[in-house]
Amino acid sequence: MAALGNPALWGVCGRGWSRAKLAGRLPGLRSSWPRGPVGVRPLSQEKPATETHFGFETVSEQEKGGKVYQVFESVAKKYDVMNDMMSLGIHRLWKDLLLWRMHPLPGTQLLDVAGGTGDIAFRFLKYVQAQYKGKQKKQLRAQQNLSWEEIAQKYQNDEDPLGGSRVMVCDINKEMLKVGKQKAQAQGYKTGLAWVLGDAEELPFDDAKFDVYSIAFGIRNVTHIDRALQEAHRVLKPGGRFLCLEFSQVNNPLISRLYDLYSFQVIPVLGEVIAGDWKSYQYLVESIRKFPPQEDFKEMIEDAGFQKVTYESLTSGIVAIHSGFKL
């Protein structure tokens, strides 16, 4: 796939909650949806309301979307701080490992879904930039007969330090994206990065547009996980890779008991003290317990059409990285 170099696309884009509202037609973005009120997914009048879970609470499917939105709207400003506090900083290592497993090469087009605050996107940009610089150095070492002037000219001619790589961050929550954009500006990320407000269950992109699809700690909050997986398969190019980092099932009985104690007795308290929000973090803890274990989620990924699906449990199964390919 050619690098998506159009500055209109890789600028800041905006969308309604479940439908894109774009100023113009952008390459790779769908633009033929029926219009509807912002924040409301059109529902068939004929279908009865279906129940699902919101943490341990039973709610209608329509209601869950709004509740999840409110949770992340509430915690957005303290989201990164709370991640550090809740995991004692270990989430940073988990995300680093996700990038090492991804091993993106220069030119990779990444779609990071539910990536509002930019943690995966920023790691991706750092990784591919390091890969590109390494490739440059190897090429120069192989050309020992070049003069200093020729070497300097080669570096000057490399206008894109990412080697054509781009990352599109897609999140359903405006506040999470707002925090991500502020972080990008503060950390000096200006190229190769775009932000789109979009629904994981109905992505606003054409078929076969991306090399890699990543989602970290987001898929358990989706109402219909199967639809999100099908959308991931749709937007990936043939040979593309799906990667998911998510909380999973602890496989050590002792650690499981300690983990439950910490999750239910400590994390909501931290949420109240740091973010002023007990209920949102109570939901986040409960949502982890409702997410399918490693093998069950592997089967769901396979049902969506992915092949060579594997998973790797980390920290005794507290989290897992699932991988699959569109072949």
C-alpha cells in the first residue's frame, strides 16, 4: 500500500459518535453513510432490545454504548496517571512488548483502534523511526567509498524519517482523543499521525487499507466484540496482522486471589482519590472479569476469519497478546 501522504487525511479529523462527519471526502475514509443524530446509532424498529453486560450490571445493548462513553469521558484526563498507579507502571512494559511483537518495518500503515491517548501510536512512531535510521546506517556502511558530501546529501534527501509509515488513531471518545492530541503536541509528534473519531464496530475506512490493526485495552469495552473483529478483518490488507493487548484470565490460583483483592479493594479507591471517580474504575475492574479467557477469545478471532491465531499470556495471565493474520 502506498504511503498515505495526503496532509488532509493525516491532519486532525472529526466524527460523530457512530457516524463520520468529515469536511470533505478523504482517501481511505467511507463517506456514504445515512445521516442521523450525533451520538445515536440507527436501530431497526423491528428488533427487540437485547441485553448485555456493563461490568456486572445487565443493561440493554443501546444503553451500554452510552455508559461506556461516559466512563471514558470521565476518566480521560487522568487515564494515563491511573494506568501507572493501577499497574505500578507495568502497563508500559506490556505495551512495549506489543510493539516488539508487531515489529513494524518502515512503510507500515497501522490502524490503532481505541488508542485515544496515543500510547501505542507514539511507540509505533519511535519504533519505525529507529528501524529506518538503522536501515540508513547499514546502507551507508555498505557504501564505504562515498565522500562526506555524498553521505550528507543522502541524509538531507531523506525527508520522511518514518520511511513512509503512518498510524491512524481511531477512538469513539472525543475526550480521549483530545488528550492524545495534546500529548502528541507536547511530545513533538507532527508527522505520520492522524486522529479519527470512530466506532470499532463500524470503522470509517475502506476495505484493505492497513497493514496492521492494533487494539490495546479497548476491545472488552465494545458492545459486540464479534463485529469489531469482523471490521478489523475487513480493513486489513491481505497478509495484514491483527494484534490485541487485553486483560485476560490469571492462570495462577494464588496470584488470582491476590489480583482479585487488589482489583476490587484498591483500584476503585485509587480511582476515587486520583480521578474522583469510584464508579468508573469499579466498572473497569468488573469488565475485565466479564471478558472471555484466552482460548475463548482466540476462537472468536478465528471465527472472524483470521488465521494462524496465537496468544501469549503475560504476568501470569493478567494480560494477553492475541495475534492473527488475514490470509
